[in-house]
Amino acid sequence: MTLTDLPKEVLSEIFSYFCLHCCREFNLHKGVGTPQQHNRRRPRQVRDERSWYSLNKLSLSSLALTCKALHPTAEAILYHEFAPAYGDSGRAKYYFFLYQIYPFMRTVGRRKDLAEKVRMIYIDQMIAYFESCKESVEAVKQGAADLGIDLGAAWQRRVAEAGYDPDHPMDTYHRAWLDALPSIFDPAYDWRCGTAQKLQLELIAMLVALLPRLEHISLASFWNFPHPPDDPLKALGVTELPYLRSFEVRTDGFLILDKAVNLKELSIYDNTPSDTHIPFSEKAHVETLRLTDVRHLPSNISHALRFAAKSLHSFVYEAQAEDDQPHFEASRGEFNAEVIAGMLQEYSQTLETLHLDFRGVVNQGPRCYFYSPNFTLQNFTKLRQVFLSTGILFDVSRSIDNTESRSGSPHAAISRLLPPSIEKLYLAWDCPSVSDVETGLVELAHAKQETGCLQHLRRVALHYSGRLGEAVDRALEAAGIDFVYERWSSLEEIAYDERDSEGESWSDGDDEEENEDDDDDDDDDDDNDDDDDDDDDDEEEEEEKEEDNDVKEDGEDNRKER
């Protein structure tokens, strides 16, 4: 039996393993965790190997090109998403992003049936570092022709409609840019003027306009780009993105949020977008809101909550690493979990997941700002999953002088801080002493056993490099609570641990499984080192030249195949 003998349903199931969309990579995440933490299940990309994403796409492309019987099924799955450099696949040494975006745009522009199959796009920051301006212009012009848009007229309207108050500090820059844009399409235009980065924005806007049924857009790695003073998508006739359900954004220069009328999940990186022109209080549908690597300021949360529906189910907050904080607007240590809980009171009857991670913010000195005796989630009646950095609950010793005198141990009060409906508690270690955490967890177990509170709590997971005392395990086990150690690396840890074995994958497994993975990786590294030692410099140079030629040929072949 060969592949051609299999039913179409079976073929689709087999081919789907090469597709991120079919593997539910972009399904709306439920529960705690940032997108990066969810995506760390995949083995890390080895720099000297071909991109795992490219290999997946080449497999589907080969199936579509080599057999007429397999072509329809393979082609349909091949165009479910466009995500070169997704995850860590962009770390591959041989990385040809623009060899893919241009033929992809030509294909979906010509084949409307394939354009309607695309459900997801991921745009990598690296697109702006290529200087293929002329090819980008041709792609934009061809896309406009495929959409039936008079690009010259559209540009003239943009120039006429855009503009700021003459006193606006960016007015001169914006006008100079917009005045230059129509001339970009002149064959005699001087490409040395540095417009490549701005032009990539137009390229991406055209890509979005060509794909009418997008469900997920990720601009998570797209940052430090100039924002156009007008709406590039509106000029292309795109006023709504009705199918868009999930959006990851660092800078929303396309005003996509204004058009995502049915958006369910929003992940914001670095800063809350301030580009939106319309109020969201009445039309917002976002039920999962994630703020990742944002500055620890109340304004970032209050601005983001504009996009939240009245029925907000999940709220995730990860503070930016203190070293990355701009000097002109430092984080506020006194901005703690108590304040955030107050800001979320409007959603106390709907919120099911809460994730507060303060590990990036400095929390040192004689006074501890993160712990607050007044912090409580008691009135959040539907809250089932809670993720907290340990300082929020357990940093009692450094804060005891700041607390009001109350009867009973401060550690025993931990059970009164958590919601009665909680089922899973996730903890990420930051600043408290080991004894405070151990005492707090033991008291938590005793409270469940003796007072009958927290009866739904079944699991406590701790991100911690060491191990707590056996008394903690015994107390939690006696209370019917499963206690495990898990990895919940912060974005800063993920960035710095890419070459470290601990950062290779996110998992729920125990240390034995993790150590086995680490040993395998160490063996691989040793083997690579031995191989390098065996080859002399001349042989290495010859091999690198051959590999470069092979990759270039592959890139050209890919373009022809597309």
C-alpha cells in the first residue's frame, strides 16, 4: 500500500503533522502562561541545521509537486499558514525569509482559492533587514493589481488625508515620508534613501489585504518600526477583519485592533498600543488578555483593559525585566498585586485564570513592596487557575514590620488570600526566603485539612531550581494536593537560556526527564566539538562554501516551486 491508496481523511491527518495550524499551534490558549511559555514544548532549533519550519514546508511542497493524486490535499494544508522564522526556527544559520514572502504573495494574489485557505501569518522582525526594495515594490504593485486597486490614486488619497496639527513634533517627518511614498514607485527612484524599513510596512499591509479569512496574526517580534500617520489597510479597502480571533502585537502600526471586531485573544508585548482610534468599551470581545514583558506601570494595565470584554476569562501579566526599563520612566515597586486585583474587580464574577509575574522587577531592600497583607482574591468567585510570583504570597519576613497587627500567623493568612474556587496554584520563585515559602505551603495544606477552605485545590506547581523540605511534600499530600516542580521561564530567562540545556524545552516533567534531555544535548555538543577538531581549516572552508551553494540552490528551487 502506498500513500495514494489511503483515504483522503487519513492523508489529511498525516499531512497535518507538517502544519502549525493543523497541530492547533494557534488555538486560543486556556489557562496560565505567556505564548512563549506555551511554545517551549518544541525542541530548540540548532543553528547549524536547516530551519524546522522550512523542512516542514518543503515536505508538504514536495508532496504537492510530485504526485497529482496527493496534490490537492497537500496544497490545501501547505497554505494554511505563512510563518517563516516562527518560534526559534529563525535561529537557523541558513534563513531565507524574502525568498518565501514574494512568491507566496504572488501565489495567493493569483489563486483566490488558496488565499482563502490561509488562517495564520507570523511576521518576523528580520524582514526589515533585507534591502530588496525593488522586489518589495513589485510585490506591492502586483498585490494591488490582484485586488483591483488603483495604487496611485490610493496613495494620493493617503497623502491628502494624513497629517497632524502643524505644531505636532512629528509633523515634518510624517509629511516628508508621505510625500516620498508615491515616488517610490518611480523606476528612477534612488534606493539609497533608506526607505526599506518603511516599505516593509506597506508590504505587510498588502499581505494582510490579500488574505480575507485570517484567524491569527502575530507581530510579536515586530518592533521599533515607524508608525504611518494614516491607515495603510484602509487605503487597500480593508475596514474590518471579521475572522480574526487571535492577535499578538508589539507595535500596531496597521491599526489592526480597530478592525478586529470579533477578536477573542489579545497578547501585547512591551507596551500597550496607543494607536487605536475608537473606544472599545461597548464592542470589545477579548476574553483572554496577555501582557508580556511590559513595563511595571499601572497605565499599561489600565490601557490594555480597554480591549477587554465584560466577560473577561483570562488575564496574564508578566513584568518587564528591570534592566530593560527606560531611565525616563522607571517601574514603580509599590505597584503590587493588591493594586492589580483592584483594577480587575470589574471582572471578579467572570475571571477564571489570573497570572501575575513580577520576577522581572527589582524587589530588594528593607521594605518589600510586592507582599501586601490586604491583597486578596476572595471575591473572585470563578477563579480556578492562579499563577503568582512567590513574593506576592510568601515574602512575609521582610514585610512583617509593614503589616498591621492581626491575630494569628501571617503565614496562616495565605489561605485567606486565595479564591475559594481555586483548583490549581502555580508559583514562580523570585524573592522570599525558603523558610517563608515552606511555612506558607504547610499552613496552606493545614488550612484545607482543618478548616475546610480551598476544597477544590488539587494541584500546586512550583518553578524553583532547588527543592523544598520533605515536610512540605508530606503536608500537601495529606491535604490531597498534588505538588510538582515545573518550568515557567520568564521571557528574559527564555532569551538568555537559548543555548543552555534548561531553556531548550518547556515541560511538566520531573528532573530525571530533564536531565536526560540535558545529557543528550551535552553529548551532541561533545560530538560536534570532536568533529570540528578532526577537520582542518581548509576543509571547513570548502564545506561552508558547498553548504552556501546548496542553500542558495535550494532557495532558488523553493521560489520556482512556489
